[in-house]
Amino acid sequence: MKFSLKPLLIVLLASVLSACALTPEYQRPDVSVPEEWAGQAPRLEAQERDWWQRFNSEELTELTEAALANNNDLAASLARIDQARAGVRSAGATLWPQLDGSGSASRNYRDGASGSSDQFQLQAAYELDLFGRNRARREAADASLAARQYDHRALALSLQAEVASGYATTLALQERLALAERNLATTQAVLELVEARYRAGSGSALEVSQQRGVVANLESQLPALRQQLTASRHSLAVLLGRPPQGFAVVESALSSLNLPQVAVTQPAELLERRPDILRVEAELRAANADIGVARAAFFPSLRVSATSGVAGALTGGSETIASLAASLTAPIFHGGSLRAGAEQAQARQEELVYRYAQAVLTSLQEVEDALAAVAASAERVEALERAAVESREAFRLASVRYEAGSVDLLTVMDAQRSLIQTEDGLIQAELARYHAAISLFRSMGGGWDVGSL
């Protein structure tokens, strides 16, 4: 009887081809994205990778680079990437034959006689990936590695934004503290004038008490500003991976920073720029491959092994041992666990489809919010700059007229209070402009190239 390998080859080929069908073909979820932004968006060329350099601050650049090099959370994410890389190698190892070696030696004594035996063997085994389970596992591991890399990039972008925001906040608090100290000195000078007028008989005790209250109120604001400044410095130090004790910045005011315009691309480009969106998509690819793994578990697995060895090499005799075997394992009854695994994989994929859609919507919201904040903060700064000019002039005129006796102290106090509030509000509005710009950089995904790992 003549035996032909043709039927077997046809069966194996059909099995291999069917493996491709077990893992669904990946398709990016269809999420509606607008063509244009609703907010006012400047049309500039794409920002460079190191976007924080657009603020033209050597100190900010140094702090950001130090944070990227020393931040503990970022270092931990690199360790997670190493774990994922090891997972890829482990998953890929199943696609290769496995080779093991073994040896044994013994000596026996019985009735004064002795005997010995020894044996050395090499065993090779290979699982034929007929239904693509091992390849699907490797695909899932590759996608999981990509997800960890995008997660690292998202964390790096978040860290860059936090350092920039923390640095701007620290400068603003230093500026507000210096302003409060100058205002305190000004109110104390007014108090001295009021007390002199009272001693000369042209003022009243009520005016003295009122101005003393203004001075005390300003004095009460200084400890709170100092505490906020200390906390801001501490937070910035921790981001840099440094102890908070003794940390300080060199610059003292927001005016040392340049306020850049942020390049805003088309909304659809967020899908390729935002690392958090890319991370969810990588997780979705991994879940898609896991469906192939779960489906392949329903089908048989074929394992081929070969053993070769030598017996008696140490005892003088030499006998060659060789064997070839194949085993086929097919699931028959597992209490529904295989079907549950397939349903779980399918549900995981469906969950990630919704998470992907939500990530896209959230990114669109963040960009629109940042654009609105950029526009609103610019308008507020412009209005407060005009208000500050008028408040300074009003306080100057009120002080001159009070010394001349043509207005009472209440007029001076009102002008003084308005000036203090306006100048402090102007610094906070300028800080809001920097925060809005940083938020827009972050929501747009930072630079085009967020680094390779």
C-alpha cells in the first residue's frame, strides 16, 4: 500500500490558513472628529520636541531636563517597559523549538558485586502553531509593550507640563510676595502720614485706626504667601527627584519667561500625536490578539519531540538512544472555561473600544478648553493692565490731595485697596496665561517627536 503525504500537507496548510482567521483583523474604532477647532487657534508650524524651550528660560530648560533624568515615577515606568520587553521575549520563545539536556549516573552494590550505569540525553520539542495561538500571544505582547512605551511618553509629557507649571507658579508667588511687601511698605508710609496729621490736630483717631487695620491686614497676607511659595518650591523639587529642603529657583519674576504661541494642528492629528490615545489603541490591539488566543484554545495542539542520547559512555559500553514522538491534545470538556475565556477576551476588546472613544473625546475637550483659556486669559491680562495704570494714578492723586487736605482718608484707602487688588490680580492673570499655554502644549501632545525608547 502506497502512503502519500499530500492529504496530510493539505490538512496542515488548511490549519495554518485558518489560524489567520482566528484573530480578528484589527480596525481602528470609528470616532467622529471635527475638521476644525471651535476655539481661536493660531496657525503656526508644529512645535519642536523640546517645547518647553519656547519659553526662552535656561533655568526652566535645566529643571525640565533634570526632571526627565531623575524623576522616580518616570524611572518606574521605564522599569515597566523592561518588564514588557521581557514579556515579548517570553511570548516569542514559544515559536521556537525547546532544547533540554539531562544526564544520570549510578553505581550499585549487591552481594559483594558492583555495577554502574550512566546516560546522557538531549531532548528537542516543538509545538506546531497550527491555529496561531502562539503567534497571537506574541502579537498581544508586542502591543502591550507599545502600550507601556506610550504610557511612558504620556507620563513624560505630563511631567514636562508639571515642571513648567510649577516653575511659573513659583515665579508668580515670588512676584506676589515681593509686591505684597512693597504694598505693606506703602501702607506703612501712609500710616505714618496719618499719625503725623493726628498729632498735628488735623486728623482723627478713627483715621489712624482705619489705616492701622489696613497695615495689619496686609501683614496677615504675607505668611500665607510665604507658605504657598515654600510648598510650590517643595513640589518642584520632588518632581526633579530632589529633597525639598533648601531648594530654590534663581529667577524671581514671570517677566523672565517668554510667552510662546502654541502650534495647533487639525483635530484628527490628535489620534497620532497624543500618547494617551496611542496607549489605549495599543491596549486595544493587544485585546484583539487575545481574542485569537482564546479562540485557538478550542482547537487541538500538536507537539513533536525528539530524543537522542548515549548510554554507558562512562562505563565502557556505548549505546545510542534515539526516539521520535508526536502528541495531539484536544479539549473535550473544561466546564465552560474555554468559552468563558473567549467571552472575557471579547468583552475586554469592547471595553477598550469605548475607552478609546472616550480618550479621543477627552482630548478634544482638553484642547478646546485650553484654547478658550488662552483667549480668556489674554483678554483678562489686557484689561487688568489698563486697570493697573489707572489705579496707580488714582492712588497717587488721592495721596497728594490727602496731604493737601482736600480729600479724606477714605478716598486714599479706597484707591489703595483697588491698587493692591489690581496689581495682585494682574500677576495671577499673567500666571493663568502661562498655565493656559502649557495646558495647550500638553493637550496637543507636546512636540511631534516625544522621544524613542
